[in-house]
Amino acid sequence: MSNNIDSAALLTQLRTMASQAGIPSAKETTAPVEAGPQFTQVLQQSLESVNQRQQTAAKLAKSFELGDPNVELSQVMIEMQKARISFETLSQVRNKLVSAYQEIMNMPV
């Protein structure tokens, strides 16, 4: 005895029963996905931002060391701390990404 199931007929019957029950089809329930910034773009912008902050802090420190009267020590210290915190945040994000990658690679297939 052969037990062949026609999958197309079965799918048609299921869709008919779902429409009779008032359940919207999958085509009706899917909403268009809005295109947002790509992950790589966000990461690249973050890297550039941290780099720019560090360069700005280094320039201010250099100007202060050379005796520029327009640069105050407090301004230099604040910019240096902002650069340090930005770099530490970026390092933690990198650590989380590496951890997630290693966890995914260790998953059984």
C-alpha cells in the first residue's frame, strides 16, 4: 500500500481552511522591511569616530605642551578622558563580537 501525499493539494486545502477561519495569508501579514544602516556601516562610523576623538585629544595635548595660550589643561584632560572612554567602549564591543562569533562557531550543526 503506497501512502503518497500531494503536497500542493495539501497546501491548497490548508490555505482554503485558513481563509475560511479568518486567518490572513502569509502574503498579507508580511510588512515591508525598512532599510536601515548596515551593521558594517555603523561599525565603520564608530571606528572613525573613536579615531577622530583620539586624534583631536592628541592635537590638544601637543598644543598644550608647546605652550599654546588658547589651550587649557582642563580642556586637554577632558578630551583625553573622552578618547579613553570611547576606546574602552569600542574594545568592549569588539570583545562581545568575538565572544558571539566563538559561541556561534561552537554550536553543533
